[in-house]
Amino acid sequence: MSTHQPGAAKGGKWRAPALFGALAVLFILEGTVSNAMFSGHWDNALGILRVGLISAILALGINIQWGYAGLFNAGVVGFLALGGLAPVLVAMPPTEGAFEAGGWSILFAFAVAIVTLVIAVALHQKMTGKARGWVVAAVLVLGFFSYRALFDPAVEAIQAINPAATGYLGGLSLPTLISWPVGMVLAAGAAWIVGKTALGLRSDYLSIATLGIGEIIVAILKNEEWLARGVLNVNGIPRPWPVPYETDLQQDPAFMERMANLGTDPMVGSTVLVKLLYVALFVGVLAMLMWAAQLALNSPWGRMMRAIRDNEVAASAMGKNVTGRHLQIFILGCSVLGLAGAMMISLDGQMTPSSYNPLRYTFLIWVMVIVGGSGNNWGAVLGGLLIWFVWIKAGEWGPLMMDLLATGLGDGAVKEHLLDAAPHMRLVIMGVILLLVLRFSPRGLLPER
């Protein structure tokens, strides 16, 4: 049963502009006011904003699944990580000799695995009687050992090539921007596989299934060093066009002359310019996604999805393919998550599978959607930007709050406990915000109309 309620959003047409205006004020204060609450540096404000824009895209992807169709995806981190794999496979240079050493064998091993599964499924469908189980099991066992016989030596050969610096297949040396749609395709392909097996489950079982699958994807990226070096990480991923490197700007005479005319430190100016270009690029991507998402939401297809969300039985009785539409929306939402994952790795310049923490990349994204307002694309964007801003600043505000609480206390166990608990205040602040929003605006700051 959906928790969405009918009725217009409270506050009228000025609610969204007012909330986005308040959010803009927070970023302006962060860039201009220097005190205990704000840094007073545009470098910090733009740094928060550019990751906040990626967080808004993540929240939009979850909103497409939950707000449109009521699908609870608890494996956000896995699809994000798959999207992050795309810049490694596309933008990094190939490792010399790696493909010849084991690349073809890995491809052949995957072909053997696929053929084995196809034969097993065909035999299971055509055969009857007690012999069917034994024959299918024999085919699977034979295929597994054939796969491992091809796969294991190939992996060892690839990982033996300069393991300190490479030890993996590498990429295609293509522009980083090309990796962003590739990240969407990788996540969408995984979503199709997951959806074909899990979307027939009830919502609670679907959430458990996606949670497990997300962790499996992250575990694979951590352990398969031939693919993306695993926990050894891939560094030096090229930046997307048109974002330059700060060192290149500082060596450009024209840029140095402009900084001198403005009376700005070239190091500060180059950093701010790079972050501004990132912000402009991410805003462009988010604007295109919002345009497409709003068109879809207000189309007959969007009305059909909301009808399925609100009453699956009635929609099925009207001839709608509920499972098929759920698969469609699940793939669309996961493709947006994959895009955000590719953008994030392009921003960081490195692939670090160990950093994919479900707390950051699943729980926090859901907080963004709930606080912003599920079912409302603008609410998802607002929640993504706002919660990310608070998440970053809470790391500074938490110790400050604890220092104030402990000021009047004498030295002792209580004061020591408060100061030791300061790093955990970030989670406490998130919990308080979530509780307040659920109490006073249970449908989010920008509810679905």
C-alpha cells in the first residue's frame, strides 16, 4: 500500500522558490561569512556544491523508483559503484600486454559461462523426470570447472604485469565524458538482471534482495584486481572536458595575467575556476535529467506509473503489465544512479572500491529523498543539495556543539565522554533532521502534488 496522500502541497506555489532561495543563502554564507558556523571561502562552498549536485542526481534516481513506482531499492551503493567502474574502463589507458596475456581468455571464459547457463535452462525446460535434475547439475558443474580453468590463469597473467602500478586490463583511452553514458548502461544492465529475478517479490523482500546484490557488486570490485585493481585503487583518471588541471592553469601566461589584474592569488583562482567549471557541467547534466524526468512524470506514462504505485491490483485489472512497468522504472532509476557514479569517479580522479560505504551511498541518499519529498523531482533535488550541505557542515558543527556543552563542566568522565562523542554528532544531526521532517512535514519539504 502506498504512503502517498492526495492533495496539493502546503505552502502554494511559493514554497519551492522559498526553500531553494534559503538553500542558496546557505551556500552564499558559506562562501562569504567567516565564523564558527561557516568557512567564508568560496573554494569550500563550491566544493560542497559540486558533490551536492551529484547527490541531487542520486536522489533523483531513487525518486524515479520510489516516488514514481513505490520500489524500495536498498542497493544504491552497488549500482553507484558499477557506474564508477565506467571511467576506469573507458578513460584510462590500456595496460600494455594485459589483453594479450589474459584478456581473450577472460572473454572466452565468460562465453563458456553464458553458454553453460543457456544449456542448463534449455535442458531444465525440455526434460522431465528424475534425470532432469542430475543432468542440469552435471552441465553446471562441468561448465563451472571449464570456466575456472580458463579464467584463473588469465587473471594471474594480467595481475602479474607491473602489479605495483597496474596489474589490471586498463581502459580504452577515450574521453572521460563518454564514460558517463557507459556508466548508465552498466548500471542498467545490472538492473535488468536484478529486476528479472527480484521484481516479482514483495516490497520488503525486494529491499532485502537489492541490499544483498549491492554488497555483492561492491565485493566483486574490491576483489577482482584484474578489472579495476581492487583495493589497490586506480589513480589518475582524466578529468572530463572542459575542466582543466590547476597546474596547467598556473602555467598559462594568459591566466596568470588575468589573476594579476584581478589581484587574486593564482592558486586560489585556479582552484575556484576548476570548481566553477565542474559546477557548470554538473548543473547542465542535472538540468537535462530534470527536464526528462518532469516530462515523463507529467505524461500518460507517468500517470500510469503512479496508478500502478497507488493500486497494483486495480492497474492489473485494467490490463497493465505491472511487473513489466516495474522492471522498466527500476532500470531507468538505476541508470541515473550509474550516471552519478561515473560523475563522482570523474570528479575524484580515482576509483577506490573500499570507499563505497552503504551509510553514505544508500542510507544518506534515502534521507535526501524522504526529507526533500518523494514523488516530487524538485523535492529530490532540494533534499540532495540540503542534506549534503548539512552532512558536510555537521562534521564541523558537531565538535563545536560538544565544546559548548562541555564548557561549564569540570574535568571528569562526563566531559571526556562528550568530547569523545563529538565525531558522532553528524549522525545525530541527520537523525534529528529526519525526525523533525517526518513529524512536521511527513511527505517531505516539497510534497508530491
